[in-house]
Amino acid sequence: MIYSASQPNILKAANLIQSGDVVAFPTETVYGLGASAYNAKAIAKIFAIKNRPNFNPLISHIADIDFLSEYAKTDERILALAKQFWPGPMTFILNRKDNNPALDLACAGLSKISVRMPNHPVALKLIHASGVPIVAPSANKSQTISPTTAEHVQKSLGDQVPMILDAGSCIVGVESTILDMTHKQVVVLRAGGLAAETIEDFLGEKVLFSDGNPNKPSSPGQLLKHYAPRYETRINVKKTEADEFYIGFGKIQGDLNLSRSGDLQEAAANLFEMLHIAEAQTKKTKIAIAPIPNVGLGRAINDRIKRASYK
Ligand code: TXA
Ligand code: MG
């Protein structure tokens, strides 16, 4: 059920989290399906509702930087990045602390943990009120298009989720950038809402991109088929076929346009919404997407549509 994200409803949602249930909530990137990081049964519910393979670990969402050192091993570079870009669309992969309690299920048994602080008032209030870190994958069935509105969550997960907190559309619209901080060089495991160039400028060093062996992904969720609409999808398309619903960019108008002015941030914010519209319409039976430059947020967009088009 969809509820407005009012203060009383946020408190109700926090009660559900504390009592071991799941709640869908808005972040600046996509809607998340949350549970207490310390409640194994609640986490198991997330995997069941999403049909998510349980080898795929979850991101812990925190509302306070201090929590980081309770969870994981940190260093100066990690803390500097956190201070600069949190709250925001940046997730760290860190080495777990040995005394880290009860997080095996969230981490899918890995020795590393992923953590982020979302930049959304509702998410932050919910984490504070719950009094625990909230683990949350995107609030959709595994492999389908990610949700950027409460209605998308309702469409994908329906009544399996007792409460969906509604705060309108997500501003960033693509998932967080995942940074593996456990090596000498920062490794981008998933391009996302924070551009790699921005991170490089701040650190004064280059980051690496993990191309990822799809059979043994270092970020296990980065499988080749993901974000898939129900229609066959082609990317980098300059000329469409008659049966294709065309998602344009810049001067290529299309049936819908990610950003007429060619603004990649605007395009990222529109991406999943337009894919949802494209898969819901019935006039055309295929989807085609115009070329998107592979810089800045374009990297995150290309990553998502490449997986969306995987056959
Ligand atoms: O923006 C986001 O990150 C959203 C919102 C809800 O915060 N969350 C999200 O979660 O995208 P999810 O589960 O859909 O994607 C998380 C990705 C998966 O590919 C997962 O395999 C990877 O992060 N991941 C999580 N923990 C990891 C770990 N310990 N080591 C390696 N990869 C990890
Ligand atoms: Mg996801």
C-alpha cells in the first residue's frame, strides 16, 4: 500500500522495521526495499519478495558517518570522500570489522560490506527513527526496471510490501556509484549517480573501472541481464524500425526524449521512468534507445541500458 511520507507514517514505517518487517522508501537514486540490518528474518523477506538470489549482498544505509567505523575498516581517503559526498549517491565497499554483529546475511557471507548514506530527508528520518542501519536493494523484482516512483514499486511488488512511503519521483534516478575502497586504487564497480570524473577531481587521482567478468562479478548484482523491460530493447540506435518505441536523446527526438538539451543528469533522472512507460505502452512491441555519450552520468545510463538490452 502507498502512504504519503508524512512524519506519522515515517514513524509507523520505523515501527515495522523494528518489528522485523520490510518497508519501501524513497532515496535520491531509486526507491529501496528496506529492513533492519540486524534482523535475519526481515532480510530473508527482502530476498523472497524480490526473487533475489541470496548470493547477492545488500547495501546498508546509514544516517550518521560515525556509524561507518563501527561497521568497517576506514582510512583517511574513505572518510574524506564520505565527508565530501555524503549524503549522496555513493556506496563504499569496505572490509568488515571482525566484531561486526550479525551482518552475514546482508553481506551474503562476503568479508566486505557495502555502505551508503542516502540524500533524501525521508530516508534519513526513517533510518534515525528505526535506530538501526537499513539494508535496502532497489524495490523491484530482480532483473526488472528499477523504481523511481512509489507507483513503480506498487506495480512490481504490489501487496507483498505492507508500506510504501511515497515522496514523488527520485531526483537522481539511477542507482548509487559503487566504489571498492579495499584496493590501492579506487575501483568503480557500478557507474551511478555520482560521476567518476567528480570523484577523480576531488581525490586528484584516477579511478579504475571494473569491466566485471559476468560469470564471477565482483559486484554480484551486476549481471549481464538486468533492468530488463518486457520488450526486446536495442541501444545506440540512430534509425528505428516501424515496430520500435523510440527513446530519444538530444536532437534525436523519438517518442519520448531523455533530455532535449542533451543534459546527462536530466537523462539519468528520466531513464527508468521512460523505460517503464515504454514497457507499458502496447502500440509498439520493441524498444530502441538513441546513442548516449559515455561520460559523466552517461556511463551509468549506458551501463543500465546495455543490461536492459541483453539477450
Ligand atoms: O542507489 C542505490 O544504491 C540503491 C538505493 C536503494 O540505495 N540500492 C541499490 O541496491 O541499488 P541493489 O541491491 O539493487 O544494488 C546493490 C549492488 C548489487 O549489485 C550488489 O551485488 C552490490 O551492490 N553489493 C552490495 N554489497 C556488496 C558487497 N559487500 N560486495 C560487493 N558488491 C556488493
Ligand atoms: Mg537493483
